[in-house]
Amino acid sequence: MALLEFKDLSFTEKGNKIEVTLLKNFYFFIEKSDLLKISPVKINKNSIEFKDIPEKKVSKKFNFLLSNNIKSLKNRLNNKKSTYIHQNSGIPLIGTNYFGLIDRNTSIIEVKPMTGCNLNCIYCSVDEGLSSKRQVDFVVEKDYIIKELKKLVDFKAIDAIEAHINAQGETLLYPRIAELVADIAKIKQIKTISIDTNGTLLTKQLVDELEKAGLTRFNLSLNALDPKIAQKMAGCAYNLNKVIEIAKYIPKKTDLIIAPLYLPGYNDKEIPKLAEFALKIGAGKDCPPVGIQNFLNYRFGRNPIKALSMDVFYKKLKDMEKEYGIKLIFEDWFGLKKTKPLPKPFEKGQIIKARIVCDGRLRNEKLAVSGNRVISVPDCTEEGQVKLKITRTKHNIFVGILV
């Protein structure tokens, strides 16, 4: 008998198929008949037993089945096509804003473990959520993130690094978030671990778990204390009372910054209220209690209004400070340090050869790989090897067009 056990996979028999669940939120199917071709089989929750066959032989055959069928992976939240990025996927974690690691040549490294969101915010810069037009979701293997993060941290060769866990969506949808935080906390050069969240999935138990794992700050996206305004901005059903209660609990355990997005015409009068609320609950121990973000227009985002210039944005905040007698503007509090830039394998305008590896998030977009970087390729339906002209290299985020 050969017993194959898995930590990130679970199995359920459904008629003639086996539903395989990856990291709780993603799934695909394997035909039971394909398993029986290997040998008689017994399906358990996190393991599969094969009779009358050596483990080494069955492991190779079963992994072949997994690699073929995982191509049909879907996100259970939205039933959207999904791609699993793991150490053997051949897909690097640097080069795209969709997933992986982003280094903007500072002491903050962005960690993006997945895409997908449980809200539908009317201002979403990446068009994420329940009505998203994005074509594909991504989820990244935890151990792969840690492995590549260690390399990047070693390259930067400084202490006091902040790992900022965010996502194109809601970060807490990542099933192994506490384990990810715990493993990041073991990297000695990382002194701060922060996370972006809309708070709707937080519980007191999860706050405790994340704090114990090493999380040092929650960046809580809370846009209004008025239920109607909050729900309108969320674009869907929104449990404001739950988010408020969890916001009150967080400062008892770790640091918190209330991070509303200022959307003129929607939550103008809510901004001072949120600042007062942040002070009242004890937010901002080693950071400002509130960090107000200016809405910006993005080509592929949702744009309910025309964005204010940064000058006008700050003038409005200063006017609010005078009117309500509360501080809203905090400058340079992150303590950002410039670091040596991560080398770029290509220059803007360079012609390179690359290999298409998967679909991108936008319509007719592909992701390609070359030079241990991911490259977004718009307006592409090609497969295999392609020739690209690099059109963007900023912060090691690459775009290339077919030539």
C-alpha cells in the first residue's frame, strides 16, 4: 500500500469525480477512473491510499495527474479561473503587481500572497471583488514566499525591514495567513509585520492568533461610521458593527491604524469622525492613529469620481483640521529608508525572448517569464516562446509588448 498525505490539499468524492480542495478556497477535479488506472484507491480527507503499488511509483503518477488537473483550478469565492504559484511552477515572485514580492527600493517589502475579495468597493483601484472583470485569480505557496523573501531581505543587507502583507483584494482570505506571519517573523532583519484588511473576516480569536504569530500592525480600511455610507462605499452587504467592534479590540493586542479612503462627495464628513474614533479606541501606538488615503483614478480600476490633485487633497485635510480641531496629516511616519535597488535583468526598450506561462488578470493578457522575472504582456493570445519589447521596468515590475 502507498499512502500519500497532504497539508494543503483535501479530497471529497463526488460521483465519478474527486474534488480536490487547495488551501481551503480553491478547487479542481480529478476523474476517479484516472486514479483507478493507477491502482485500487481509498479517498481520505487529507490523504489517498493506493493498494498493491510502491509509494515511489504511485507518487510520480499521482503528481502527474495533479499537475494536469490543477490547470482547471478555480476560486471557490467567485468560481473564477485561478493559478497556483509554487516552487515548481516555473513562475518567479518578482515582476508583477498581482502576486509575490514588490521592492520599491525602500525598507518596506510588499508581500502579496493572493488575489480575490469578499467586498465590492465602488472605488477599488484594481477592480476586485464580487463584480470584478478580472479574468484570473492567483494564490501563492507560503513556503515559496518565505524562501524568496529571505533572498530579497539578504540582498537589501539592512535591519529594520517592514514586511507589508497586502493583496489585490482582501488579504485575510489567504488561508495560511497566520503561518505566513509566523514564518516572516523568524527572519531576523524584519522588525515590523503589517497587514492590510477590510476587517470583515477578523475575529478576536484571529487577532490573537496573528498577534501571537508576530503581526505588529493592522492597517484597517474603514471608510465611514455611518452604516449607509459605509455600505454604499463597500458596494455590497457590509457588517459595520462587526468591523467597529474588532477595531476596538485590536489596540488591546497590537498596533492599529485606521486607513480610510477619502472619496469626496461620499465620506467627507466621516473623515474627522474616523480620526476621533481612532484616538478614542487607542489606535496609533507606534504609528499615526489614522492614515487618510486620497482616491486616485486608475485605468483598470473603478472610478466613481474624478480624483483630486494631491495639493487639493491636502488642502481639504488642512481645512478639516482647522474646522474640527483634530490632526489628520502625518508625514514621514513610516520611517522609510532608501535601499540599494534590486538589479533589473532588462532595460526599457530592450528586445528579449520570453516564455508564456499563464493568463494574466486582464482580458487578453498573458504572463511571461524571462531573467527570473514575470512580465505582463497585454493584447496577447500567443503561447510558448515569444519576442517582447520591454515597455516598463519601474520597481522591477515589467510590461512587454509583442514584436
